[in-house]
Amino acid sequence: MRKPKMPPGTADDTETAFYDALQHADIDRLMACWADDDEIVCVQPGGPRVVGHSAIRATFDAMFANGAVLAHPEKVRRLDAGHFSVHSVVERVEIMSDDGPQHAWVVATNVYAKTAQGWRLVAHHASPGSRTEPLEVTTAKPLLH
């Protein structure tokens, strides 16, 4: 089966498509977000480093066997450097517990490369989830007088 094509767009467009595919358990659209490179890498929360299309697809296929992943990227921090864009996000994930729907938070890093086909995901690395929203620690800029 051929991979669905995505418009060239921006790294933000690819990120939107990635999370939309997660939320709809659409493996073909999700894999269309990834670069055509044997060295792409994915680390799911608490999981091993997974390298390459078929291995990454298998991890998401297994995840989607339990239904869609309702992950919503929030607090996006971007570092754009020419043909690469690094996005640090806090994913708000909706999970079902014995007490009903709850939220968990995952800190993730998504790395996009500008390819001939447009912006594509080359790395996704997600931390283990937490029931509390993670703090953001920043360095205060020095005050110049």
C-alpha cells in the first residue's frame, strides 16, 4: 500500500497532521508524517528506541489496537534552524480510569526535517506520563541596567 501524500506545508502543519492521525487511529496518515529515511527514530513513553519505518509502524499499530490516542499538544516551544525544526511539547492525554475520564501529561520532543516532500518527522521522543501537569523551569534573563 502506498503512503498517503501530504502537502509540503510547514513543520507545524506536519505536527498537526501527526496528532490528528493519533486522535483518529489512522496509521497510514500517521506514517505519512514521517520522513522516508531508514534512520527515523521513535521512543514511546517508557519504551525502547525504535528505528525505521516498519518498526515504528508496528509500535503505533499495537497502540491503535487499543483505540485512538487522544493526545493534544500544548505549551509548544519551537526551535527553528534552517532545514530542521525541534518542537518541545506537553501532551495532554485523555485516559479512561476506573473513576472515568482523566488526564495525564507527557513531555515530548518532535524533530522535523525539511525534505523534498516537505516537512517530515524524523524523531519523536516521549517521556513516561504523569497524572500531574509538569512544571516548566526556565532561566530568567539577566536584567541589564
